[in-house]
Amino acid sequence: MEQLRARFPETLVLGFDPEDAAGKVKASYSSRLAEAEDDLGVCCGFLDHVRGRPADETELSALREALEAVRLEGAEL
């Protein structure tokens, strides 16, 4: 961020909008959390919110594995 400010000192606002997000109806992050049915839904809602696209199959698989590992670790305690 500091490098951008140094390069563009007159910039007032810096934002990131994914290219394919134009025209999409955006749900708020809090509404995505409220609609999530489980932890995977929370994770996927977060990814969709910050990137403007849902998780792909590879990402879904990685999230499922991570959540399962956490669940199993909790069961061992």
C-alpha cells in the first residue's frame, strides 16, 4: 500500500473491483453469514465476498479437507 501511495501521491481512494463483478447484485457479508448452513458455507461465502466469484471444485475440496481436519482434531481433545 505504501508503494502505491509513493507512486501515486494524489490518489484519494484505492479500491479493488474484480473485472467480472460489474452488474452483479452483491449481498452483504453479514447476509452471507446469516444464510450459511454450515462452516463450509461460511468459508465459501467469504471467498465469494472478497473475490467476487464462488469457490471452484479444487478450492471446495481443500476447504472440506481443512474443516474435516479441524473437526477431527477437536474430537481428539
